[in-house]
Amino acid sequence: MSRLRGRVRVWLIYAFAAALSILFLLPLVWVLSTSFKPNTEIYTTHMRFWPKHPTLGHYLGLVAALPQFRGYIFNSVIVTVL
């Protein structure tokens, strides 16, 4: 019986860790999915998790407005790889 309780306890810990992981990752996924939405989908009252018409317009506008942004991304990739 003690061994069964130990297994149940481990599974409960894993379930709690998985639920907590989803809770913390969900806002990050929401922000990422919103970054691919056109403005008309962002400011609508009907909220969708995934964009209906994905676009790279926001990222292209960022690169056009901040030419040094490419350097920032390059530096981030280098630091991540190292």
C-alpha cells in the first residue's frame, strides 16, 4: 500500500507541475500569437487564440523603424547559442 501511495504522490506532483507550466506558458503563447495578427484582429471584440489571417507586418514594420533591431536579434541568437 505504501508503494501505491508513493506512485500516486509522484503523479500528483507531475500533474501539478504540468498545470503550473501551462499556466505560466499560456500568456507567452498568447503574446506570440497576437504578434502575428493584423490590427483588425487585435482590436476586435471577438477574441481568437490563433490568428485567422497571420501576417509578418508588425515585424517588418519594426525592422523598418529600427534598423539596429537586426543587430539586437543577432546578438540574442549568439548569446543563446553560447
